[in-house]
Amino acid sequence: MNDFGKLLTAVITPFDSNGVLSTDTLWRLCKKLVHEKSEGLVLSGTTGESPNLTKEDRKIIYSTAKDSVGDKAKIIAGTGTYSTRESIEYTKMANDLGVDGIMIVTPYYSKPSQIGILKHFESISENTELPIMAYNIPVRTATLIEIETLEKLVDDIGIHSIKDAVGDLEFSKIELERLKDKVDVYSGNDSETIEFMKMGGKGVVSVASHIVGKEIYQLIEYICSDELEAAEQIQNTLLPIFDMLFEEPSPGPVKYLLTETWEDVGSPLMPITNISSDLANKILENYKKIKKD
């Protein structure tokens, strides 16, 4: 099976002051992420502000990432939308650009039935040979991909992996008990990485790895070598920043922190706004403390 790795980053989309995609910054960001131990880059997902990206934006993003990292990391393109037809169109484009896999989110806004979800994935899979990661994030899509549906996605459609951002470890426990031997299941929440991997999860699709990638990679290495106390020490250090990155709408906090500590990646596009001064001060102070320690 095509291995996406254990640490994947859900990559932000950098913009200039006019809200135009900043290709040069994206190219450098992809290099930075791989240098800091990301094994896969998940593009044009939630953190990448996918609803604001045009087809041309996506084409530039995928080709820029491929050019930046070559075969040093897997490139997974978020090609799922609320429209099956549009998702197929984006998937074919990503396929032609040579990405390593695609991520399909549950169709949002339209609130399909479980049968509708299955048909959505089936229609996309019939139009690509690329490995498919199913993205389950009901807090944003309003619809949960239920366990029985996930089993059908694995057994009948042959998806490659699951990004579980459900936020319910009891759900994840059942999911992993049934599917961990058939498919790679990733935590979609940084704060759940240890518990997730202890239950058989593959790794994490991380937002925090933009800024503490090496630390998260070390945490994962400790888990894999059964050094759980060492892993938990890192986790406890990072938990405050994990929480702050979602204290206000994402990707506002991580974009702010990248701009302050690395390079200007621009503001989020409306309707997401820049973060408050209170959060800005708090998150930057916490970051400096982590790096000092």
C-alpha cells in the first residue's frame, strides 16, 4: 500500500496583501515543512482555506508543492467539495499534475445521507487510480461518516486512509478496532495523537507541525518505540499551543504565528479574520517558551 507517512501537515495557503496566492512563499513553506520532518503535505484542505480557492489556485498549489519537494514527501490534494461533479473535476486535474493521493471531505452544506456519501466516494474513485483519504469532520460538514459507512468505503470502494477529525475518542476506538488492519487511520487533531496511536492509529494530519514539526515528529517516534512517558512529556509541553491554534477560527492563529516566527504568509481570506491581539500575544509567548525550553 502507498505509505503517506506518520506526520502529515495540513498546509496553509499563503496570500499576499491583495489576497492573491503567494507561490514563492508556498514553495519555501513546503521545503520548510519537509525539513522539519513532515512526511506528507495535505493541500487545499480546511487549513488551506479550500472554499476560497479557484481551480487555477489549486492547479498552482499542487504543481508548486510537487516542484518544491519532489519525492521527499507525499503530496495529497484536497479535491473534495460539496459537489460530486466538481470533486471529480478537481481530482482529475490533481491526477494529471502527479500528486500522490487525494483527500475527499464529506460533502458539506448539502448534508447527504450515508448512501449519498458512499455514492459520492464511489463516483470519484471511478475517475482516478489515486489513493483516497476520507476526511471525516462533522463539526464543519454537519454530517458524520458513520462507522458502517467507513467500513463500506474501505471494503467496497477501497479507500487508502481516513483522517478522523470527529473529536470523539470512543468513536475512534471502535473505528480503529474494526479498520486499523485494513486501512491507515490518522488523527485529525494534534491533541489526540498519543491516544490515537496507542489505539492503532497511523499518525496525525497536523496543523501545529507548521511551527513545532520536529517536536511532533519526536513525539511520534517515542510512541512508535513505546516510550510513552517521553511522548507524554512532549505532548504536555505542546498542548497549550495545540489549543490556542483553534481558540479562534483556523487558520488565523497558525498564519499569525508563521508570519511572526518565519515569513509573512498573509492574512486569511474573508470570512476568516485575523486573530485578536490578546490571542496573538498569548500564542507568541507560548511559542517562545517552547523553543526556549
